[in-house]
Amino acid sequence: MATSRQVPQLPLALRSPPDQRLDTFVGAPDGAIALLDACAQGTTNDWVFVSGPNGSGKTHLLLGACAQALASARRPAYLSLVSAAGRLRDALHAFEGMDLVALDDLDAIAGDRDDEVALFDFHNRARAQGANVVYAATARPDALQLVLPDLRSRLGQCIGIPLTPLDDDGRRDVLRQRAQRRGLAVDDAALDWLMRRVGRDLGSLTQLFDQLDRAALAAQRRLTVPFLRETLGREPDARPDP
């Protein structure tokens, strides 16, 4: 497509094994997946604001919405505002004409007036162009440290999806499903051992689980406690077994 600006490529996560999809999300509030699916496919004019603490799955939902839009022959784009803080206006110019835009980590630009004005202007242009936008931050718009009241007002008009971190059962479900999609056999005892050893942050757990998946595939082994002990060893920062 000829253009004077280079449109950022879709994140690699959208072209990798389908772990971050709407239908693989565990623990979504009632109606949340259906709303994001409609937003991704352009069958609703609603915009969405996902909020929740780190590790609650915000990025998963945004990438899942982008994947659904791509599967529906729409043009999606994802951006973490952490990578664009201080130059948001230039970054957002690349998303002109996109059908779905997912903007993650709004906390990163809260308090920067220039970035907030750039986001406010983009919000209004995207509305006028009929695009769908999904935002995400650790807090609702009224709780973010925004300096631009008009931006807070616009964001507050989005439909909110509040997320909370999964409990232990939910984290186990995520890891089990991840293993099943890969055809990987995993013992419940191994999941319990892994959660005790590396903590319960879901992002860290899934990242480590992917590394263990590759190691198990290479060794043609099941994910068992003996395999985990052998593979992980006893790093100084690991939690001791109870």
C-alpha cells in the first residue's frame, strides 16, 4: 500500500501460536469478550477501555482484538504507549486509516500535556473516520493522572471492562490450556511446583512456561516436577520448596 508514512507492523504475537486470542482469555467479565469481538469486527460503534493491574490480562485482550480484526479482513494496529511517550503525535499519525486501533499502557503518557493533546486529537479523528479504538491502562480514566479534562471526558465515554488478577485456579487453567494447545503433557503437581517457585505473576509464569515448553519438546519429556527441577536448577532468586 503506497503511503507517505510507514505503518508499524502488527506485533509478532499476532503471527505466533494463538495464546493471546479473545477465545483463550480466562476470567473475563460477563459480556467482555462479545463486546471486544464486535469492536474488532466493526459491528458496533462502541469503544472500549480495559483497566486493571499489571498481570490482569489487558495486553492479551488488546492483542486478541487485533487478531480477530485481522481474521475479519480489517486493518488493526497495536501500540504500547510506553514506546511512544514523548512523541505520541508522530506515532499516532501512522495509524490513520486503520479500522481497529488498540492503545495499551495509557499510564505512560498521563501527565504529559503534549502527549495528552495528541491522544485527544487522535481520538476525535478516529471517531470521525468510523474506526474502533480499544484503550488499556491500570486504572479507569477518572483515576488516571491526566492533566487534560477533555481527554478524561472522552475516555470516560468508552465502555469500561475492569479486570482483576486471576486466582491460583485461574492461573492453572491458563497454563493447562496453553499446554493443551501445544499438545504438551503437564502434571498438576508440576504446575503447583512452578507457581510456588517463581511466584504467581501471570506474565512471568507464561513467559517461563513457554521456555519450558521448548525445553520439553527438545528433550521429548513431560512437564513433571523432576523435569522442572532439572531444567530450572536452583537459581538464587527462586522460591524454595515448602
